[in-house]
Amino acid sequence: MEGVKMAKYGKTGVTTDTPKNVMFGAGTIHKNLKYTESWNFEESIIGATSGGSKLTITPEFVDIPADGAMVATKGLKVKVGETAEMEINFLEITKELVKLAVIGKEGSSKDSKMDLIESKPNLEDTDYLENIAFVGKTLEGKDVIVIMDNALCISGFESEGENKKEGVGTYKFACHADIGSDLDTLPYHIYFPKPSM
């Protein structure tokens, strides 16, 4: 390709396109990220993180057993499901985040200076976020966006205080299909920047 410095086999895979394809930094975590005429990045940020976050999208397979097939065989492997999860290390603790983590409800506090979160017996539609999203940047400064619809916090709430150290909570959110869908794929969306012209 003209204008592109190619990799040198046996030495390096770096090309002039490499900076376009390197994610750098912790990125940001968003709730109910939307695109209308532009992305609502600023309004949808949930809070500060420490230690980054982790995205995991894993297809689930079944190998069809066939006599004589002693190894995994192309054509005899079937995709039977998938999981899409995001594990986030939030530096901030907010009432909304705790409520999501414990599947809690607002209670009536006797202390007028305090809000109260209490347990509830059943999962409700409002316990799911419309979506949770990760927004990262390439070395070139272009956005890479991963959105997981119908996100539910499945990790619970855990807090550990330590002297001379900030408390970071780890929360895991999982993507869920809509009940009215075909129920064979998860509604996650990965946006990559188009190559520069």
C-alpha cells in the first residue's frame, strides 16, 4: 500500500496504521449512552474509576459428538449462546450505584439528612439499565465504544475500607436479551472508527 510503512517479518508487526489501532487509557463508563445527532458522552458518565474496567464477550459452543472424530472439528461445532459482561472498578460510591448493586429500593429514613436503601424481594424492569457503555480512545484520539443493552448488576455490593487507601468497589454488569426478541443473541454493540480517507 502506498504511504504505509509495512511490518518487518521476524522483527516487528508495527506499521504506520498501528497508532490508529492501539487503545490507550482507562476510558470512561456510561449509563444510557445514546446517539441522536451526536453522542451524549458528558451527560451519561457514571463516575470515576480506579484500576480500569474489563469487557468480556464470550460465545458459548457445543461440539457435536461423532464417532471417530477425536478432535474439535469444523462443521461439528455449534454456537449455542453467549455472555457479555463488564467489570468496573468504581472509585466513587453513589446511592444509585449501591441501589443497582443490591437490587434495592428507596426506604423512608427517620434521619432527614440521610437517604435509605432497603432490600426488595423481586427483580423489576427498572433494575436494568437501558445500557451500560465503555468509551475508550485510540492513540489517534478516536473513540471506540462498546454498549451493552439491558444491563443488570450481577455482582452485588462489597465495600472494604482500609487505612490510607481509597475504597474501590468492583461491580459486574451483564447484558440481557429483550423478552420479545428471538432470544438467540445478546444486544451488545461495538462501534469502531472508520479508517481515515
